[in-house]
Amino acid sequence: MKDKKQEVKELLEYQLGDIEVGIKFHQRYNQPFDPLGDSFTEMLHACMYDTLCMGSGGSGWDTYDKGESKFSNRLQSRNCNSCKTWDGRVNKNGKKIWNYKKVMFFLSKCPVCGSEDLGKYSKDSRFGIASKSHLEYIDEMKGYRLTLLEPETFDSECRVFHLRSWFIETKDKYLTEYATRQFNSPKSNGINFMPLGQDFYRSSPCLHLDATISKDGVEINYLNTENKEPEIGDEKFYKLSVEEIMNKKSFGKERGELSR
Ligand SMILES: [Zn+2]
């Protein structure tokens, strides 16, 4: 595994480049810092799993070994509480829905109005898993390679990041049940799959990569693409049966319903 660790480290360091310079430019123009992204993580997985990308983005499998790569970045923007506007919409409880100006992760002040009154950092990132393709390709697709980039601390001064990648096999019982229910619901095809949440842990994610990213480069803490031991989350995630969890889900009925 020693050479593979080096290969993964070199690929990540090439992609990340000088993160201090990268952050500086993104701060200057208030652009979210997303140095890895979907397309790169497919390449990262090709490296980790000794396979190749398909050579065409967006069609067919992500890699020749029929893996599906998903990426989520928690270096998300905050809202500026001082500059918000109302476009006339209210939610179903009659409360106004405000549009906030977004302030990128590494700024401590709003670049538009200068206010330091910023909202909380959102941890609301999702892995985009489609229930239709899950069920359609269940016999062919090997599984999901879920990669998460997180700051060490949710703080604009943070310059140390954590990158992890897990594998969930397509035929995982929990995820397949979720996909089936989602697909049969009248609502969207997309599964609301939050990293490190209940659905994530109940789907038996096996850790394959753990790395620390800092201005000094990338440290590979763990790399084992053969690991079949699922990670265990907080005990609160295991109190209900699969059936009970599914029955509690709204399958998108409550989210995003707006009225004018
Ligand atoms: Zn502002």
C-alpha cells in the first residue's frame, strides 16, 4: 500500500496546489472555495481503485470498474444578516422568505456591506444519489464512493481540512430500501443523503481514505480500499428499525414547498 499512498498524496497535492494562494483569490472575489469537486474526485477514485475514468463526463459510469463517485464539500458560505432582501414570497406558515447575500467560508465580514453579523456555517451538504438509477443499475453498479471535504474547525481562519472517502455497496439493504421508497413516492427522484447522518451510517459506509490537508501538503492517515468493516455512528442512529425510519420520512413533501 505504500506506493499507492504516495500516488494518492501526489494527485491530491497537484489538484490542491498552493491552498493559501487559492483561498486568498477566492476571498478576494467572494467565490466558494471548492478545490476538489465532482470531476476530480472521479480521478481520485480511479487512482485509489486502480481503474480509469470513462473519458467523457456525465455519461455512463464514473469509472470503468462501475463505481459511482459522489462528492460533498462543507466549506460552504454563510448568510449576511445585514443585507437581506424580500422578493415577496412567504412559506406555508406565512413567514417571509428572505434572500440573503452569501459570504464565502473564509471571510469574517460581508464583502458587500462590511457587517460581521453573519449566519451560522451550514452543515447541510448532500451526496446526490438518484433513486431511479440506483434501482435501474442495482445488479451492475459496484457501489458508491462518497467523498467528504470538511474544515477542521468551522471558522474563517481554518486552514486545515479533512478529506474522507467511504464505500457503500449498491446492494446495501438500507440504501436500497430508501431508494425504493423514494422512487415510489410522488416526490423527487433524489435521495436526501446527508454525510454523517442517520441514513449514511445505516447504509454501512466503509472508510477507504482518510487524509489531512494543510498548507504543508497532504498527509494520508488511512488508505485501504479493501476495508469491509462499516463505520459506526452515534448510537442514536441505531434505535429505530429500517421500517420505522422509512415510515417517518416525508420523502420531500415538506422541503422546498413555497407559495406566493
Ligand atoms: Zn452584508
